Amino acid sequence: MTRRLADSQLVTTKRALILAGGGIAGIGWETGILRGIADEAPDTARALLASDVLVGTSAGSTVAAQISSPVSLEDLFERQTGDTSSELDPGVDIEAITALFLSAMAQPGDLRDKLRRIGTVALTTPTVPEAARRAVIEARLPAHDWPARDLRITAIDTATGELVVFDSAAGVQLVDAVAASCAVPGTWPPVTIGSRRYMDGGVSSSVHTAVAADCASAVVLVPASDTAPSPFSSGTAAEIAAFGARTFAVFADEASLAAFGPNPLDPRCRVPSALAGREQGRRVAAAVTEFLA
């Protein structure tokens, strides 16, 4: 089904692994974090990968789908650090795209109004063909069927500004759900699913902790600084802190941020981001182990 945030859900003992957005850099870094934790604490890594709920936004939707596949974490990491890649360089000016967002956000209206305006940016900005972008997502995912587990992928309806959460019961192909979640406005084309068109779930929040409202605890991987702003909140760290459950957040450290470079969508940042993530994963493994104990 597609989950709506208005749905009431009871808090349980379930644990979530929440994977935030962050471009190609974020995919490499999150995979590296998990690989680094596995280096130092294999049981902890296995527990994370076996989390009851996986929530993926943008880059995080890719990683969530990848770790839900039969492919091992070791192989997924090697895919991030290998010489070959199907990623496209969008060739966009990050500052110009940011300016478009800020312009849409500066105009009067509530959150939905602002998201609809950003949706208009997504619909009207020239990009590569939708089919070309879908082929990239297909190549990213080692399996194209929904896994037999609770995987939740976020996207935004460009026309309504509504947050939609795709899962295995939604009647949507996994590739399309991930493509929708990764459709950065002004950079990649919105994704057509049925009669609707969707854009990046990270437009309104990079973490969407509320999607895991039925969980009692969550580990959150964020490929950004803990002081990074959030367009519609006081910041990602504050959003995580306000989550009504036990949380442990891993934010990118200085070495990882340096590896990302100035443009997290640039395919050249993939390998250094994955390697930096692995090193940071080794450093945080003990703390994550303690949280899960």
C-alpha cells in the first residue's frame, strides 16, 4: 500500500534503520558506514541489516533496496568502489538549483504550497529522458522485486505536495519507487507512476522519521553534518531528536564531508565517499553496538 502520515500507528518494540538522502555521495557513504561497522562488529552489522523496518529517502532509498536484496554487504561495497558505474552526470549547477528551491520556499503559503511550487520546478526544468534515468536506477538495484520485509520508500507528489510512502503492497514496481524517491527536482525527471508524477522524497525531509512512527527505536544514517539545515524544519538533527523513540544518529564526520566534495551528485564522489564511510563506520561501530545492546 501507499502509507499516509495521517494513518495512526501503535508504538511497538520494532527497530528501524532510517537511511537519509545525500546523492551519489550518500549512497557510497551509507554503504561504507555499514561495511565499516561489519569490519569491527559483524553481529552489530547483521542486526542493523535485519532491522524490522527500513525507511529510505532519496539516496537512502537506493541503499535500503540494495541491502534488502540477496547480495552481500561486501559485494554492495565493492560495487561502490569499483571502476565501472552506470551513473549519469546531471551537469547541473547546484547553486542554481538551490536558488530555484529557495525562490519557491520564499513565496507565501503553507508547506504543501511550497512543495507544489517545487513540484512545478521539477515538471518544467529540462532533464534527461525519464527512461534514461530509470535505466540508471535499474542498474543500481541488484534485485528489482520487493523484498519480503518492511521496506518503506518516500516520495513527494509533484501536483499535491503530499508525502507518499511506497511499500510492497503499493502495486508499484520497486525500481519506480526508488526512482521517484531519487528524482531531485531540476536535476532528474519526475517519475510517472499511474496518473501521478513524483519527485525526491528528500525535498521536505532527508530522514522522514515520522514514517517509522510505529517503531520503538531507530538508527539513522545521515550523509551530512549534524549542523546541516533542513528546508522545512529547524534542522535534521533537531528532527531526529524530536522523534518519539530511542534514536542513534550517525552524521558524516569531517573526513567524510571532505570526501563528498562540493557536489554530492557528481559520480566522481562515489568511491571516496564509500571509502570514507567505511573508515567512519569502523570508528562508530562500538557506539552503535552499545545502542543496540
